[in-house]
Amino acid sequence: MKRREFLIRSPITPSIPMSSKAPMVSSARFLLAVGAAAISVALIGFGCGDGGTETGDVTGPATAASAAVSALKAGHDDTYNRRGNTLISDQYNNRVIEVSPSGRIVWQFGAGPADLNSGNSPVGVNDAQRVGELTLVAGTGNPGGFGDCNPGPCPDNRVMLVNQEKKVLWQYGQFAVSGSGPNELDTPVQATWLPNGHVLITDQANARVIEVTRERQIAWQYGVTGGCVPPDSLADNCLNNPNSAELLENGHILIADENNSRVIEVNRAHHIVATYSAGGTANVVAFASRLQNGHTLITDAGNARAVEVDATDNIVWQCSTNGDANSNPSPQPSRAIRLANGNTIISDQYNNRVFVVDHQMPCNIVSSFGLPLNAGNNTGFGTDNANQGLNGPYDAKVNGDFTGLTAPRGQDSGN
């Protein structure tokens, strides 16, 4: 296979008209059965791009938070939403897969790498999160020349909430429509379900993070839409290709400001209260999360590492993803997420693998999904097992483990 040069994604994606429409649901009422903390949600008048309305909330007794997580199915190896399974955003294969510890695919949303125009698959999916029995998915879109997207680009621009049957129950954004108006997105790279039932969306090419209500209203925004002038401004309310946002326990938002190579903690008044860059060494920050010990875990894509810093931005731990002789020299890892047992799961994007490492220095691989390393030439696609191959996996989370991540109401931050 001809070797590809892997470049950092830039805020591209001009509007591209598409005739295909995403699947739509005129109305639905569904129940997220998570034990004692049953979460009921009503959706009314849902449509793709019609600006429809909806009602409902996410409810659940606070005392049942742990019960919600423990209600994840213990199950067998092929059980949907089983505790300990891993949810992988298989970017250029245009799918989200749930895999068992052995790699067996127990659920898949998205038809595969060739499904770029139907609206039935999340094109270039960058993020997925379980919300009870449902899955919140960010359809980011693919730049030209990646996967089957030729000549491209191949936009998606939707954040979707789907059920086990792969029916879209709610969405923000319209398939293949790039914009910043009502119910429009441009390269949404991450979506986080908040405890209040809103959705926090990192809208990358619009240079903003928005909090969206269930009625598709923007309740809060950080970042000037379209970006500041100059685009690399480090001032308050300025972002340069943001790549993730997490709600912290103190109410602040932790943002990976990718092309400014920094992590910023901002308050609701749009002021920066803390900045992290691994002592100024970070280079293209893809993701960041706050750990329970107060440290911040940074996915430093340009330096091919996960790096943990303390409150004063000193490095206390790091793990490189390109140390193997068969590694792509620039794999651009896109997610590093700490697990409840102290290990870290890493989406090693252009090494086409997801792997778990321990907390030693140097780190040791505990488990992995994907084909053996081959300098980036190890992409694959199969419907039985993740070890048949992945293609640019961008995100991976373990079911029921929200250590360091924003947990939906009724779910705590750990196993």
C-alpha cells in the first residue's frame, strides 16, 4: 500500500449540497432503563432540519447514581451495553462499534467506509458516548483523500442520539449542511451529554463550543463564531480549531484548543481561569479531561503522547504512542481517557489501533484492538471483530466508566 502523509486536520469543509437526507423520526418516547435511576425522555416533532420542537427532561434520583452504572448488563460476551465493553468511533470506517474485551463486535452503527452519502451512517465519526441504553454520536465528516472519501470533502455535521436499533431519536445539525445558523454545525468533533439534559458540542470549524437544549436552542456559547482575528488569539472567548469540551465539577468547561496547543479552563462568564500546555511543550492538543486527583490528562497529538499535568502544569506522567519500531512516526493520538482502575485507554488514530496502557513510565500495553502495527498501513474493516481492522479510530470509551469525563445524570464517574 502506498504510504500516506498524515496531516493535522485544518478547519475546512465548505458547504457541499447533498440530495440525501438523514433518517428522521416524527415523534418518539423512549425509556433508558438503568435500574433504579430509570431515565425517561420524551421527544416530540423531531425532524432533520425542520427546526422541530421537543419536550422532556432527564430525571433520576440522585441516590441512584451508582445504581445506574451498576445496572449496565453483566451479560455474556455478545451483550449490548455490557459493563467493560468498549465503544469505538471508527472514523474512516464511518461507524461506531461496541466491542467485547476479546474484540468481538456486539453492536455497530454505520454501514461502513463506502456509505458517505445516504445519511444512514455517521460520516467520519469522531466521538461517541453511552447515555444509559442510548448512544450520543458526533458525525464529523471526512476530509478528501481519507477512507473512501475521494475527492472529498465528505461532510456530515450532525450530533445524533440513537437507540440500540440504530434509530435516530434526536439530532442537532443537518446532514451534509455546513453552517452556523439555527440547527447547523460545521465539523462537530465531540458531543457530551450534560447532567441537565443539554448537549455540549465542540463545533470545530465554527471555532466554538455550544450548549444546546433539547429544543435545539443554544443556551451558552464559548468562542466567537467563525473565530477571532487573528485566529490564534489567546484572548478570552477565542478558540482556534477546538477539539473537545468537558464540564467540570465546579461548573467550568475544560476545552482542548487544538491549534493553539493549549487546554483552557473557562467559566460561564467567558473568562479563562487556567491554562495547561505541559509546560509549553504541547503541540496540537486533541483532548483533555480533569482527573479525580485534580490533575489534567492531555492528548498531545502533535507529540504522539498522552501527558498528565498537575495543577501548576508540571508533567507527572506521559506515554508515547510512536515508540514501537513498526509505528507510524506521526500517529496523532486523538483521545486518552483515564479508567477507574488507573489505566488509560488511547485512540491512536493513524496507528489504526485502540490500546490500554498502565500508569508506569515507560507505559506498558495491557490490551489492544486493531491489526498489528505496520507504519500506518494497517487499516482494515470487518463486522465480526475489531481485530479485523480499524481505520483512524478517533475515540474509545469503556461502558460505565466516566472517570475524568462528564457523566450524564444518574451515572457516576467510575465503575
